[in-house]
Amino acid sequence: MENINLSDEELVGELWHWLIEDNLIKNSGEYDGRTGWNFCSGLLQQNYGIKMSPETIKHKFYSFFKELTGFDIYSKCPTCKNGEIVPRESRYGYFVSCSKFPNCDFKGPKKSRG
């Protein structure tokens, strides 16, 4: 199998379904998510020939959102102080908002990449 290079945004896109929609990482910064990150590591190797440690995948995922929005995902919401900043996807791209939505209307700004 030919090795394929994925940008961080492509990596997030490839893993989004499993990590977020299937909830392999939970909406809590304390959850280590080993099962989900290990699963994604195996998935990348099987589908793309990419060997990447679960820790590297987690770092890239978290760093992607920090660079994009300026906020750390799964940190305390700056507006309500009760929810967590969670990654989201819309037809316009990725962004972060409060896990307590719609009770809290915090939505982080999307920075342009590049």
C-alpha cells in the first residue's frame, strides 16, 4: 500500500466520524480516550498506510482546533463556566462551541488557516 500524506485538516476530516459522531472521545477533558485514539491509529494504518501513534493523533486533533479557533477543546466555557468547549462541524467548516448549547450561546471565532 502506498503511503499517503494527510494535512491536519484532512486528518481531522477522516477521523471526525469515529471520534465525534460515534463518541469515541467523550466531551470531557479528563477522559483519556485511549480506545478511540488507538482505533484511529489502526484505521490510518489500514486505510492509508500511515503509521502514527495514538498520542500524535490526539495532539494533532487538539492542535488543529487550537490553531483554527484560538481555544483549547474540552476546556471550561468562558461564557457560562459550566460547559466545555467542544469541536463542531457545520456546512461552513469546523468550529467550537459550548457543550451546554442551547442554554449557552458561546461560539468561538473561526480563524482563517494559512
